[in-house]
Amino acid sequence: MTSQAIAEQLASTPFMQALRRQKSDYTPVWLMRQAGRFMPEYRQVRAKTGFLELCHNPQLCAEVTVMAVDLLKVDAAIIFSDILLPLQSLGCGLEFVKGDGPVIHNPVRSVADVEKLPKINCSESLSYVLEAVKTARRELPENIPLIGFAGAPFTLASYLIEGGSSRNFEKTKRFMYTERRAWDMLMQHLSQIITDHLNNQIEAGAQAVQIFDSWVGSLGQSDYTEFVLPHVARTISGIRKDAPVIHFGTGTSSLLELMRQAGGDVIGVDWRIELASAWQKIGYDRAVQGNLDPVVLFADKNEIKRRAENILNQTGGRPGHVFNLGHGVLPETPYENVKYLVEIVHELGSK
Ligand code: CP3
């Protein structure tokens, strides 16, 4: 097939149709963290390779990306990578410590730290991600769209300032409240990197991109509006118009209208709100993605079916719903249940 014919075939898949709110034959489904520790085949790869080492190996990243699609029969692939890799390019000393998650050895704690951050050329310093995207695109079936991704400015800033994961984001918010100018500088610096990295992934072969603002739900509405929205809006408006943008966060029930305002063709919704009321808040001129509680996958098949059906029923038959979890698949999830969810969504969501 010519590349033009492949592009057309990809554009007419249920996943791409749903992102654009076009009718599709069935509701497409993919799962955040669909390549992860719940999967025995992934654990085999990880037994021999450290996580960061894996992320820096384009051939292995492509393999893991394709493997998840082959095994789970999902309707889209997401490139195997991590939102924190751009922070490594900034020289912040990223490490994944077994059991503790990510650690940033040189966190940003002052105006001087922000001023010291280097300007980076994303196509060079993250070239291994782009190579993984190219390889995965080549190795994926021609009817499976590939999603590129990046962290959103707030979520990346939170890792950079906290020095790792956090519960209350005290350091991040203190910095935001007390160092307004440095905060805006940092957010601007990060949004430029994110926009560049997403555009590079689209150029390398991604059909759509997702922005993960995983921890933005820690903010109230006025803080989001003042400290985050303008930066996310700038990030998204800089993205090439030929690839739809999925704008995802968790704990965002009270922020959905503002996230919509910030941008995105599709808004990702977590399970803390009913999908019907989320879509009403977001507006029917945007598509939605979500929103099964990942912990439902620890229940039995009847319960999984009941919950999946409940979500599908909340769309009112409108085109523009991509089925997903409300957050990533958890590592201890029974593998059979993940496979079952994809099957049952395909069965119940056929139109
Ligand atoms: O969805 C996919 O299948 C694609 C791959 C993907 C990973 N990370 C692989 C990964 C994606 C989209 C991400 C994004 C990411 N990374 C986010 C946003 C999504 C979210 O969950 O909110 C965040 C916050 C991170 C940062 C990060 N990376 C954390 C907090 C952890 C967990 C650390 C731990 O000890 O579990 C990671 C590691 C990570 N990223 C794993 C995977 C498969 C697990 C690493 C392993 O194999 O041990």
C-alpha cells in the first residue's frame, strides 16, 4: 500500500473516527498502561532490562508497544515511553528506584534552579523516542493507530519540584504561590518542550497524541485557571492540527469545563464522575475518553460486564466516545480480566 492509502485506512478506523466524533461500527477501546507489569510478557522483558534502559531502546519499546496490541486486541497502540524522559534531558537526574517509583536527584527548588535549566533540542535529546515511534509505526498492523504522548506542564513541574511522586504537592504549590514569576518561566519552558516533543512524535508517525495531566486534580478551580490553564492552552495550541489531541487528567470532576477551555479534541475522564455528567460538563462538541475504575478489573467477569455496559449506556448513542479506564491498569490486575474487558466492550459497543 502507498503511504497515502495507509493514512486513509488509519483515518477510517473506529479509534480515529471516535476522536473526531464521527460514527464508527463499534466503540473503540484501548487502556492506559496497556503495556505494563500486569502482563507476563512485559515482565519477561523487564526481568532482563531496567525500565529506563528499556525506554532508551527503540527496538524493544516498539516490540512492547506492538505486543500489547497483539495480545489484548485493543484498537490503538500507545508508544512505550514515559512522561518523565524530557526531565532526564534537562539534566535533573532521573532514576526509577524499585518500590519507590521515580526519583529526581536534582529537583527545582528556587528561581536560580529554574534559570539554570538548559534549553534542549527535543529532536536530538529525545531522538530515541522518535526512533521508537518510527519503528512501532512500521511494525504495527496498518489498521492500528499509534498514540504519542507527553506529560502536561503541571504534572511534569510537580515531579521536578517535589523530586518524585507526592501526595499533597506541598512543594509544588508553595513554589507556585510564592515564586509566581519563576513558576511561569518553568511552565513556559516545559510547555515548549512538550509541544515540540508531541509535534516530533506526530512527524515520526503518531496518528494522535495524549497529554497526561495526571496530578492536576490536586488543584482547585481558581488555581487551575490562574496557574495552569494558560500554559496548557499554549501547549495545545502549538500542536500540529493533523493529529487529534486527548487531554487527560485524574481527580478532575470540578475541572472538566476548564480543561475543555484549555483545549483538546478529546477530554479524558476518570471514574470519580459519571460519564454522562462529565460529557454534559465538557460539551458535546468534544469527544470523551474513559472511564472505568481500574480496580473494577479485580472483580469477576459479570461485574466487569455490568460496569462496562453502564458506561457504554451513558453516551446516549452519541459518536465520540473512546472506551478506556479512568487511569492506568494496575500492576496486580488479573491478566484474563483485562483481555475480557476489551472483548466485552467490542461486543456490547457494536452498533
Ligand atoms: O500506557 C502505556 O502503556 C504506555 C506507557 C506509559 C508508561 N508511563 C510506561 C510505564 C505511559 C503513557 C506512561 C505515562 C506516565 N509515566 C505517567 C502518566 C500516566 C499516569 O499513570 O498518570 C506518569 C505519572 C508517569 C511517571 C511514572 N512512570 C510513574 C509514577 C511510574 C511508576 C513507578 C513504579 O514504581 O511503578 C512510572 C514507571 C512506568 N512507566 C512503568 C511503565 C510500564 C512501570 C515500570 C516498570 O516496569 O516497573
